[in-house]
Amino acid sequence: MTADTYEVYAVRYAHHERRASENFYGSDPHDGPMPLDYFVWAIRGESRTLIFDTGFDVTSTYHSGARAQPENPEPMHTDA
């Protein structure tokens, strides 16, 4: 088995302005701005590129009550 070298990139695909009380169950006594950013990870090696998504898609965003707007709704893909 040989060790491959990879470059790892965090790709932000959405941003949601919200308050701390919206991020925690039961509110937050120190309420203030606490925006959320949403990322996927691009992992690029010599022979292949992988996209790693932690699983927060448009459907789960909608059902959670979040209103994150994708910055670039075009699908991401690689030729590798």
C-alpha cells in the first residue's frame, strides 16, 4: 500500500444569518449574532478527486426550518 498525497479544500456553499437562540434548544441567555456556514470538502489527489458532504441537503435544510441560500446551486463534479 502506498501513501497518496491529497490537498483538502473546504468549499462553502451557503450562509445563514441567524441568532444564537436559533442554534440551541431551549434558547441561549447570551443571545446575539451567530451565523452558520455550510461546507462540503473537496479532496484532491494525483489520481482522483473526492467530494465529501456531511449530509445537510436542501430537504433537511427545509425541514429543520433553516433558510440557508446556496451561493452556487450548480452541481459540483469532477472528471476523475
